[in-house]
Amino acid sequence: MYKAIKISAGRGGWGGPLVIQPTDEKNMIVSVTGGGIDGLTKKIAEMTGGTAGDGFSTGIPEDKIAVVIIDCGGTARCGVYPKKRIPTVNLMQTGPSGPLAKYITEDIYVSGVKPENLSYADGSEPVTAPGITEKEDTKVKEDGSSGKQSILIRIGKAVGGVVGKFFQAGRDTIDMVIRHILPFMAFVSVIIGIINGTGLGNIIAKGISPLAGNLIGMIILSFICAIPVISPIIGPGAVIAQIVGVLVGEQIGAGNIKPAMALPALFAIDAQVGGDFVPVGLALGEAEPETINVGVPAVLFSRMITGPLAVVIAWLASFLLPY
């Protein structure tokens, strides 16, 4: 009798959860990881009642496969089975990637999976980590894996795992640059262009210089940014602070503001940072409702003290810079 299990993404993983229940027609739990049947495949087969198979050494018909276990760091193998709508479990922490990334969806793919991420769908029994017994080890050797081959396989997997992590990190970096950093740079460039082209820059310079050009003005600016009614409004995304920061930097470059005021200016315009996130942060910390009710205004009002204080400390740290 086959049982249904739930496979959830592991730490740093993506996708899922998948619910797998083999049938008489689809009862193969296929390992496509190289070097025989890995421990996770054996555990899934044990829990579901399915049959574990090695997809590298044995040709298994696709209509017999209940789930495939792979260890791909982001090449085509990630998407081969999802494209065929075969549930896919990746041992590595890889999200949608490779030339077939568009076929990798949460309903058919899950990654970063470890034995502790397996559970029965009805939650009836706990899951323990799998162990390879002496009998299982003997079976692997009978299937044609020698001790020397096992060492080579382990080395290959270790190197592949490191390369896969670096590859995924590079892909995530490029994705972040394209999706977030470049659009914001273009946005700020347009704003600066409009400000300079319309002459608004001179007006802003005259308005900012009295505040940004001296310590008292910076303290006043930070106090205004930290007012509890204002800080949650100008906090989201830190967009306003970043735009003002670019404007202040431009004025420093133009000579309208002294270079020594750069660091105090940074703390002055950032006094509101996180003001919108205070209730969310307390909720994530599992704070009680009463704590949130008291904590949110307490943190917001404390910014009116810590903001100007940070400006003074930054001013002292910049004391040796040219004025």
C-alpha cells in the first residue's frame, strides 16, 4: 500500500511543497545523482512504499516515474523533468535557472531538500534521518560501485557542490543588479537630469545648504526625519533618503556643502530608516500584541534622540576632514 508524503524546500531552497504518492502505474522513485541511489531517494521509497531506481545506470520509462531526485547546480538538468511535468526534487539549493527555467515552477519542483524536509502528508509519523546499513552498502557495491569509484564520486560531488554554489551566487547577483540596481540607477539619473535641466537644482541647493552646511542644521534635519508621524511615511524603500543623498553628494561635489559634512549628512537623512518596519520586525520576533502596542511608539520616539545623537557622533568622526 502506497503512502503520500510531503516534500518541502530545505534551508535556502526553493519551490514546493510537493505531495508525492506512488501508484501501481507510477511507483518508481528515480535517483539521477550519479554514483548509485542516494540516501534521500532510499528514504522517499521507504516512506512511500515505492521502488528506488538509478536513472543513470537503468533506463526507466517516464510513465513509471513518481518523482525524480537530482543534484543539479543550475544547468539544463534542472528543467528537463519539470518540462515533462515529472515532480523533481533537487538536493542543491537551486531555483529556476538554466535554459529550461520557465518550466521550473513551485508546483512541480523543490530544491535544497534534506531528509528532515520529508514528512507524511497526513502528519501521522515523524521522519528520522536515513542511515545506510551494511546490507545497503553491500548492495551498492554489488551494483558495480567499487571503493575507489565511491571516492571519486564523492570528490566529484563535493567539487560540483562548491561550483554549483558559486554559480548560483553569481546568477543571483546578476539577477539582483538587473532587476533592482540598474532600474534605480536609471530612475535617479532621470531625477537628477530633470532637476539640473529645469534649474531646480539651484533652488534645492539654496534650501539644503543652510541645513546641510553646518552641525546645527544637520541635527534639525535628522530631528525632522525622525518625527514619529513622518518617519513611517518617508521610510518605505529608503527611496527618498537615497534621492536626497544623491542631491547632497552632488552639492558637496559642486562645492556648496563642505566635504566634512558628508558623514553627518548621511546619518541626518537616514534617521527615519526602518520606521515603517518596526511593527513588522516586532511581529517577526514573535512579540506579544501588548509589546507591539508599546514597542512601536517607543522605537519611533527613541529615533528623535538617537538620530540627532548619531549626527553629532558622525560629525566628531569627521572632525579631521577639510572644511
